[in-house]
Amino acid sequence: MQKYSVNQHLIETILSWVKSGEIAIPEIQRPFVWDSSKVRDLMDSLYQGYPVGYIIAWKNPNVNLKDGSLSEGKKVLIDGQQRITALTAAILGQYVVNKTYERIKIKIAFNPIEEKFEVQNPAILKNKTWLPDISEAISGNLFKIVKQYCELNPEVDQELVEGSLMRLMELPKKQVGLIELAPDLDIETVTEIFIRINSKGVVLSQADFAMSKIAADSQFGGNTLRKAIDYFCHLAIAPEFYKHILDNDSEFAGTDFFQKMQWLKSENEDLYDPEYTDLIRVAFTSQFSRGKLSDLVSLLSGRNFETRTFESEIAEKSFEKLKTGVLNFINETNFKRFLMIIKSAGFISPKLIRSQNALNFAYIVYLKLKEDGVNAVAIETSVRRWFVYSILTGRYSGSAESMFDYDVKQISEKPFQEYLKEREDADLSDAFWNASLVQSLDTSVSSSPYFLTFLAHKSRTETRDFSPEMSQPVT
């Protein structure tokens, strides 16, 4: 089976595919993180005829629609977003969203005499030998631009200027390599290909691929869902971002997602600041009772695991379930109640928690028990005990995803209290409390999960004058 194809395409062709949606930019990194100088260097490399690397796209599978017809899958960009965004900014003059989520324009200037590129600045705007914005020149009329330039700079060699500008306007005709991965590849194979091709050694997580599927969807509200995930995580650490959303994304500000996360605008709690990988994992696992994000990628693509075909109805239902999971995650009552339970176990500071995945799965337990209608007191006890158990045993410190998958399936098949007792009996026996734990506490490592749990216990039983930041392990 051919795993991928490699072809050269004109930049203008690639950009037209992006504009039409044939290539979907999933915004894995979301904001444009390149400095303006890197955009300038990319333009210079293209002008000089230097290679600028490959972009990698993973073709979505063709999907069976309800009426029996077949929908052609889009190409989802999984590497090259920054270069493509740089091209749309410099050549097409489009806005980009920068690191602080502001919409800005990156204007690259060109000096046809020196054949030099530079980021536009006040000095360049005052210097008549520079064209202040190459996007205007590339989309303009060569004869007219040469004429205007020579009128402003009568001493220049018109033939030299004309040649330079002609090469500048041919930038969209330069070629870029496109590696297109086959739609039936699994995530593991895609990841391996990505690592081998990507010279920077960047590794994409399964959450990255899931995010790409979410963001690339235009049929079931995927891009809005992507924003909800992204914005919540950003608001959790920067409440002032709330005003930015209101001012710059009025469309999203009118959604139910935004209404459900408004409480973050005045929230400064930092015990659990989830990244988008955490939010996706919790939302997915709590709703689908599966722990492997590769399954989420398949379900969002509409995969029928029995027939091995792809169906639009499955994709639609999967997006709805994931939306429910995200809304449950960002719900103020759920989030604050969960944090209260963690604090009631003595973990009152993020310095006491070294496992984000332990927090993630504890939140999954909370959401599933609440959905099952378990009473609040039982939920509190169960979540607290599971969290402490998982910290003490380092349950999610190794292959977290496989353990998530195993635990959530066990929880779905039997009463939670029964499964919790099984795990405690197996892993927290008398031998653990009387020997293993005692030996483990004899450490000089302040980040030891056993010592941190000991501090949490002290914070629970000796609340007055207790500060985890001031405590040191006893050796």
C-alpha cells in the first residue's frame, strides 16, 4: 500500500486550495508564532530560488453520506501551517492571529535596486527606494509599478528595476513540495512518517491529530468547537483575554460555549490550568468511555469500526458527543465543584500536584459519576479516594493513554465503588502502608509523590499556619 505521494505545486495553487477549503488548516499551533523576520527570510529564499521545505497534508477519508452519495475528503494540513500562513500574510496581504491572539498584518518591503527584503518599518516608509508592501506589488500591474517607482527614483536603472520587480511578481509561481498522506493510515504510521520527514524533530501528539480533525471540520461546527477548547484554556490562565474575545471574535462571543465560560473572566484559581490536550482527553474519555485519542480521530472522521467504512452520521454523532463533553468540562459548577473536592483532599496548591493526568482522570471520574446520577456525597468521596490512590501508585506516570482506556472501560462495566476497592486492595495493601510507603518517604526529593501526599494530608488535618511552599522533606 502506498503510504504517501509527493508532488510539487505552485504557491498560487496551494493558496487557492487553502482559500477554497480543499486544504484545511487545522491550526494545531493556533496563533501564528513566527517572528516577522522569518516571514521576510521565507520571501527571500523563494526569490533566490532556495528550497523552503515540504508541507505535509493528511487526506481525510471519503465519507458515505445519508443519501448514499460519497463526499470527497479534504486535505488536512498537519505540518507547514506557519509557512502557509506566512505566504498568505506576505503575498496575499491577509491578516494573521499573533501570539497574543490579535489580528495583525505582516508587511514585507522590497528594495528592487538591492534586491533585498525587510519587515516594513517607519524608516522604510520614508525611503522612496523601498516598495513598502510586496503584496500590493505582486497583485499590481508591472508596467505601472515600474513607471511610478522610476518617477520617485529618477536616477535608477529602469531595466534593473523592471527585472527585479518581474522576479518579485513571480513568487506565486514558485513551487512548494506537498507530501500527501493516504487517508487509511493509522495515527501511529502518520506519526512515524511525520517524525522521519520533519527535520526539526517535532513530535505531534494524538491530541494534535484530534485537534486537526476538529478544526478542519466545516460541517458539524468543528472550528467553533476548536475555539471553545482553545479559548477556555487561554482564559483559565489569562482572564483578561475575555475582553479580547468580545472585541475581536463577536461571532464566537454569541455562542453557547462563550456563555458557559464567561465565569473565567474573574477567576484566578490556578490549581488546574488545563491545556487543550487535557480538555480534549477529559471531554472524550468521559463521553465515549474510551481512552485512546486515535479512536476519537477515527470517530470524528465517521469510522464504522464494524464495517471499516466511513459514514457521515457517525461523524455527526461523534461531534455532538464531543461537544457535550466540552460543555460539561467548562461548566462552572462542575469545574469548581471538582476543584473543591481536590482541595478537600489536602491538595490546596499546584505545587502539591505533579501529575496533570491524575487530575484529568479524577475529573473524568467526577463527570461520569455525576452523569450516572450518583449523589454528591458519594461523588466527593469516590473522586477524592481515586485521586489520592492514583497519586500514590503513579498510575498515570507511564503509558497514561492505555491506562485511561483500561480504567474508563472498567468503570463503565461495573460500579465505581467496586472497581475502586479492587484497585485499593491490589495496590494499597498492608505491605504498601507498612513497608513500601515508609521506605519511599525516606527521601530528599521534594517532588516525591509520597512526600507531596504527606504534605497534602497535613494541609487537610493541620490547616492553621500550614504552607506547602515552606515545607521540606525529612530525611
